[in-house]
Amino acid sequence: MSGTALPSLVSTVPGPKSHAWVDRLSQVECPAITARRARRAVQIGATDTDPVVWSEAVGQNVTDVDGNVFVDLTAGFGVAAVGHRNPTVIAAVKAQCEVLVHAMGDAFPDPRRIELMEALARRTGLARVILGSSGSDAIDAAVKTAVVATGRHRIIAFDGGYHGLAFGPLATLGYLGHTMRQPFQRLLGTHVTWAPFGGVLPDASTLSEVAAVLVEPIQGRGGMREPPDGWLVQLHAAAQAAGALVIHDEIYSGCGRTGRFLASELQPDLLCLGKALGGGFPVSACLGTAAAMDAWGASTGAAIHTQTFLGHPVGCAAALATLGELDRLTPIAATTGAVLAAALRQVPGVSKVTGRGMMLGVHVKGALQVTHDLLDRGYIVLPCGERAEALGLTPPYGLTAAQAQGFVAALADVLQWQR
Ligand SMILES: Cc1ncc(COP(=O)(O)O)c(C=O)c1O
């Protein structure tokens, strides 16, 4: 299979083999994870809440353990931007596996780690890099850097913002923060001031105590929401005037998703990348200006920020290959995304389409149920927004015209039955 196929369903969705695997999963996995998603589906009256169990993926296609072929409009949480199992990325990974799989974090570097950081610095104009494995790692690194650089301890975060669920980012979580933060609230500190995304900016006296403003230029999980024109510029100006740093979380919106390498043209003090960066391998990066990063100072002993897998050679090789593929595919993301958005706006029952490029929020009634109905037709999508008010589309950039048209037709069909 080349990854450009239309859906092909050979069993019920999910099929008997998926059910059997999910039975095993439910015996062994903490119920906070996949089972919790199923409970959410029960709330909307879904009759079959088991997920399909993935066994293979290539390009835009995912095949489940029953042999059903789907078109993945999520790119697996935005990760497979250059396509699942992109051949160039896989070749680079295989070559790296032949020579060096693991180096030693901060202690002993390897060439791929250095080349990746150089490539990222060239691309973004931000001189210094801290690598990580997850988006949460990059946010941790950015928040810690802002504290070290400013000597201040407060963070401004926004409603609807999502930055990961490790303790550092969890404290800054706007998206469903009341439920996700609540059990841990007493451990999360009181250092975050909340502000409305796209709304009134924090005043100068609030900002004067702030180490960093942490913002997604386009909110992803929060609903593919863009702030009003000019808002981000004003936010930068206000932060700069108060000596607060600006952190752009482009973990979702970056790596070409909006049709440019970064969604925002503004230069932040600190920038977080993840998800698509590793082409399917867990790699993230926090980039910063020399002024911000050099505040960490010269080492006076053990590294005070590192990880066992920091700069993992295979991950770095994957990311380097991914950057090359992004150069080729990002312009396609811009045009395919625009055509897809225009087609979706014509579908009866779609009230609006938000976002840009291959990062689209399709507002429909009962979006959660619609995701189930689309899966039944062979299209994988996720809901987004705090009230699950939209379908979040973040497909691989190689989505073909036929796959896009097939999806639009399937959505029209689902929404027609709904009315
Ligand atoms: C904007 C944004 N920031 C950070 C994260 C956290 O990344 P991870 O789940 O890899 O820790 C996510 C994950 O969805 C995200 O969308």
C-alpha cells in the first residue's frame, strides 16, 4: 500500500480482533488512559466504544488488526505530517540504527544531535537549543529557561491552551484545566496567572512580575482557534515592555502545519517544537535566543537540566530527515489545506471552519458523535475544543485530492443523517 488509498472496510468497526486486543488492554492499562476516552464516548450514547487497534500505517493510511484500511485525518495527533512511515525518514533511521542508537545525553554527544540543533537554529533564527523527547519536555525547558533568565517566577497562560500533562505544563493547562489539574492542584503551585486567549491583555503591573507568557499562536486541542489579527503583536509588545519573555508553543502548529514552517512570523524569546518534528519518533526541541538561554551560565558541576535520552541519535536522525521532507511537503500543505477548507465550508451542517493550512477546526453539531460516524466510514478524526465543539483535522500533508474529497463526501453523508 502506498498511503494514498481510500478507506476499505472488511469488518465491523471495530472488528472482532480489535475487541479482543482491547479486552487485553483493559486488563493491563491504567483506566485513566484509553478506557477514559471510551467513557467519554458512552456519555454521548455511542454503542460501541472500543477503539480500533492499529497494526500498520503508511502515508495517510492506517490499517487495523482486522484488516480495515482508514484514512487518517489526524496524522496521529499531528505527528505524521510527512506521512506515516515516510520512506526518507525510515531510511535515515535504519542507517542510524546501523551505527549508533544511544549516546549519552549531556555527557557524550553525537554528530546527529549537533546537526539537528544547527539545522533548527538556522531555520528559526533562535541560536540555542535544548532537545527533549516529548512536547512536555520542551515546555518544561522553556519555562525553566524563562525563570533562570528573568529571575521571576510567574507565568501567564491562556484559557483553552494545551501544553502537555507532565507537572510543569500541567500547571499552565487552560484546556479542560479544571478537570485535568484538579486532582493534583495542591502540587501545582500558584505561579500561573490566567488570561483570555485573544482577549484583554494582562496589565503592566501583572506583567512586571512575570517570567514568561506561554502562548500557542494557534490553539490546537483548544479548537484550532486563532486569536484576532494583531493580538499576538500586542502581546509581544506588552511582554517586552515589562521585561517578560514570550514562549511560543508551536508543538502542534509548527513544522509546516499551517503552510509555513512556523505559524507565527513573530520571533519569540523561546519556541517549543515537538509532534511532527521527529517524523514519528519522539523528539522535541526548545529553542531560545542566546540572551535567554545563556542565562543558564557555564556549568559548575552536574548538568542542571538534562535527560537520559536527550538528543537521542535515532530521533535526531529522524528529525533531520523530516526537516528535508517538510521543505518539500509544506507548500503542498498550504494549497491542499485551502482547498479542503473551502470544500468543507460548502457542506450543509458545517457552521464554520477555523484554522489554517492543514490545521482545521470543522464546527458541527455533536462533533463527538460525528467522529464515531466518520470512523464507521473509514475516516479517523478527533474532536477538538473544550466542549468538543469541532472536528480537529491535522492530516498528513500528502493527503490526496481523492482522499480529501472522499472525506468531505463522508462528512456530508454523516451530517445529512443527523438532520
Ligand atoms: C500545543 C501543544 N503543546 C504541548 C503538547 C504536549 O506534547 P506531548 O503530549 O508530546 O507532551 C501538545 C500535545 O498535544 C500540544 O498540542
